[in-house]
Amino acid sequence: MESGLELFSSRGYAHTSISSVLRHAGIKDRYFAESFCSLDDLMAALMRDIYEEQVTRCAEAIGTDESLRERARNMIDVIVGLPLEDPRKGRIKLAESLGAGPLTAQERRLGLERMSGLVDFLLREGLHDPGIDTAAMSVAVVGAVSEMLLSWFNGVLDLSRDALVDQGLLLFEAVTEHLSSPG
């Protein structure tokens, strides 16, 4: 797993082979086959671990007695912090996973669904209109923040970490303000 993390993030998924992972890890073919059926399976396992870490930390960030705004800010800060704390994980989650195979795509979808579930939990606070689909809005918020983060990570957005968190929070607050407005 560590060799996959290192090679996918430094060489890219498209330029990494099972044999290069084996050489980097110093292991024989059969050891890889005991754990993974393909390179995509290895990438999917890495994505699962990355999302598990992120979802756990985000759940902790929103599971406090702080205001809705502060909990949302803390969650967004966790999401933005991942590429800074371990740029390898950030590159894999934000860029390399997009070019991997169907197993990785499935793990990415599951991870985004879990993140959307956390946002949905926050959006339901103070909701006055039962006709509003908070699940759809949570997918939109997660997608928008993910795209902002990808653009930031790729150098398209020239913002500080705090400014990026502020922009994500602004989006979240715009949605919550609309959802909580009576009639």
C-alpha cells in the first residue's frame, strides 16, 4: 500500500505498473496477488483508506456542540487539510483516482456519498421546507467544494488555505440560508 501511495502520487497512475510497485516494495509477484487482483484494486484500496480517514475526521468535526457554522467550517478545513498534510493522498484523491479503473471509480463514488451524507446531516438542521431535497443539495455542495479543492490543488485558484475554507463555507452558508428560509 505504501509503495502504491508513493508511486501513484509521484509517477501517476497511468505510469505505474504492478512490477514497479513490486520493485519499490521489494516483494515478489505472489505477495501482490494475495492482496490485490489488479493495479486498480490497489488504487481502490488506497481510496478507501483515504476516504475512511477523511470521513472519520469530518464526523468528529461536526459531532461537537459548536454552532452549525463552526462545525461546517471545521469539516471543510479537514477536507482542505488533507492535501496539505499528505500531498500524496491529496494527489491520489483529487487527480490520479480520476484516471484509474472501475474499482477506484466505485470507491470514489462511495467516498463522495459518505461525505454527502455528512453534509446532508448538517443541512437538515433548521430546515423548514420538507419539500427541499437536502440529499441533492448535499451532493451539490460536496461536488462544488471538491472542484474548488481540485482547482486549488492544481494551482488554478491562488488562495490561502483559510481563504479556500472561507469560500467553501460561503457556499455551504448560501445553501443553508436558502434551506432555512421559511416559505
